Amino acid sequence: MKIYADNAATTKMSRKAIDAMLPYMDKIYGNPSSLYTIGQEAAEALMQARGTMAKYLNCTPREILFTSGGSEADNQAIISAARLGAKKDKKHIISTAFEHHAVLHTLEKLEKEGYEVTLLDVHENGIVTPEQVRDAIRPDTCLVTIMYANNEIGTIQPIGEIGAVCREAGVLFHTDAVQAAGHLPIDVEKENIDMLSLSAHKFHGPKGTGVLYAKKGILLTNLIEGGAQERGKRGGTENVPAIMGMAAAFEEACQHREEYAKKLTALRDQLIEGLSGIPHSILNGDAKKRLPGNVNFCFEGIEGESLLLLLDEKGISASSGSACTSGSLDPSHVLLAIGRIHDIAHGSLRLSLSEENTEEEVRYMIKSVEEVVSYLRQMSPVWRDLQEGKREYVIQ
């Protein structure tokens, strides 16, 4: 059996997304900045796609900026807010310790330029509270940037409440919604979101394209200089086929969101219940306030990389965390942020489902993880020490 359970890393493109892209590869292939008909047809398509993205975020089309993905959108949002803050002598930024590295590394860059960054602690359940944000805001705070849903443990943040705190304080609020877009209802107006990032390949669209929503009136700093594309805020000829695929995928995901969420939540809870039966295992993040398809566990006495390789032999594609850091030997910064110690964080497994997964696949995954964990523990000197009482169990 072949099972793909790493949808938080990337998703399979939908048929609707592929079909939406094809005409702009072989028929309407003009440069949308051109004045002749085939170029203007491409420009009209971009307008339609912009309108589709805006419709499901509840903003205006002019507030949608097409990017190469979530990382670029995160960078532009944060740097723009920082530059605006510096003009008012405000150089303090608030974020969390378990953001995606596209956010954390941008903040590190700004720290070297003299900005001060406060990273809020994350509770063991993987959720940041509005009160934490309120207490951290200072007169010189120029930005709060907190992800909508965590990419590793799937916990959903109280974005609307945090947005209200920021709006009351007059501080710009950005959210990395890469994992949430297409899977959770998002309303930038009701949730007081000033800037938002998303990426197409997380909701069955193509890789290499995304969106930065920026509320009207926010002056964006250019990351890419060039032509007058994207209202002069992002140089470079737009990737029309990918943008059309993204819009089609986003519309499909939003239209079927409740249906998919109901199915995925049931599969997720079944998987959590099954894996919880493995001795000395623990679920990472809140059991309910999490993405419908996200399951993340730690298993004491094993190493995550071996777990992944053996699951792959059984036909299961999974991960131990973010695909962006899969080459690192360091434990997940997300798991460390919620209080997992290094040895436990190394034994993590993330299974992220899509609506194409089935109950049969979930049962197979539970059985396979049980077998692999048992096999690895039999060979582990750490596990032997735990069983012989030479070490104390961390996960009871």
C-alpha cells in the first residue's frame, strides 16, 4: 500500500488546478504587460485570479499581491512593516518562538539592523494567547507577526482576538497563513489582519506561487526591483499559468472546506486515538484546536529519521516536521518551543492528511507505526536503559 501523509509539506495538484493552467501555457501565453490581444487576455486572467483570491479572503483585488510563495510573502510583509516602523522611530517586533523559518530568519536579519524582537513563549498546547500579545506590546512596537496555524504541530491560534488587540493598540498585524489557507475560514476584515501570506502548493495548487494580502494604505517595501508589475511592488513577469492554477485550487478548497474538514477531523481523531495507544508516546499540540488533517507525535526511545525511513519502506510518506528543515540534524525548534526536551523531540513524527486519505489507510498507518516503533525500541540502548530502570521515562 502506498500512502501519502505529508500534505503539510506539499499537496498533490488538483485536476481543476491543472486544467486551469493549461490554456495559459499553449494558447494564452502572452506577457500580461503587453498591449496586443494575447497579452491583454493574459492580463484579464490575472484580474480574474486576483478577484477570486480576494473573494475568499474578504478583501479587495487591489490588496492582493502575487508572489513566488509563502516565504517571499512573509519576507515582504515583515520587512515592509519594519521599514514603516523605523520612519516613526518604532523598531520593536513581536512574534513567537515557533514560527516558520521564513519569519524567524527575517527577524534575525532585522535584529542585525538594530531592531528588537520579542519572541513569545508558546504554551505546551502550542497556542499563544491574546493576553501575551497585549502584555508584550510597547509604544515602539511596529509589528506583530504570528502564524495562523503551525506547520509542524498544526495548532490554530486565536487570530481574530490577537488581531483585535493589535488594532486597538494601533500596531500592524501580519499572519503567516500558509498552513491555514484553504483549510480554515479566513476573513481578513473580521479578524483585523493587516497582512497575510499564503502559498498555493498547500491547498492543491502549483508550487512556486503565492499571495501577500496587504491592507489598503500599507506601503510595501520592494524585495524585487524591475518593471511595474504588481502595482510596482514586485518586479518580474507574472507566472500566469501558476497563478490561474492557484486561484482555481483556492476556490475549490474554499467551496468544499466544511465537507473536507469534517472528513479529515474524523480521520485525524482516529489516527490520534490509535497512536496514543503506543506506550510512552505523546501528542504534540492541542488535541482539538489543530488543523483537521494534522497529527504530530513523539515516541520515547527512538530517533525520528529511522522511523521515517522504515515507514517509507512500508509505503508511507511522512515527516518529522517541516520539509524546509529536513536536512538538519537539530531537533525541531517547534517542539523545543512547546517544552519537549531534545531527546524526545528527536523522536517525532508528523502525519498530515488530505481528503484523499481513507479509513483503511489510517488503520494501516497505525499498525505500521506500532510495528516500526517496537522494532526500533528493541535495538535502542536508550530504550533498554529505560526498561531496566537506569533512566526515568520522560513520557509516562
